Amino acid sequence: MKLITLLACSLHSSGLTSLGSLLHSVSQFQKTRRNVSLVRSAHKCLDSFEEEFKFGCYR
């Protein structure tokens, strides 16, 4: 979870919408791999992402 937060923060500081970027990555992964369990776990990460992002970036 920390790695995702760091990635999101770096994307955010680059001026990109980090959540949008993550969603794009997930959908790209979904298209290329079709790995249902990994996609589901990615969606679970995104569910708790907003809180992690707030605490990680705005401390």
C-alpha cells in the first residue's frame, strides 16, 4: 500500500490525476492480461486508495 501511495504522490506532484492514472493502468492491465483475481485486488486497493492518498500526501 505504501508503494502505491508513493507512486500516486509522485504522479500527483507531476501534475497528473493520480487516481485517474491508476484507473487507466488497471484498465490497460485488464485488457492485456485478463487476470481476474489481480484486477479484483487492484479494485480493492482503489477502494481504500483515497484515504491512503490523503494521509500519505498531505501529512
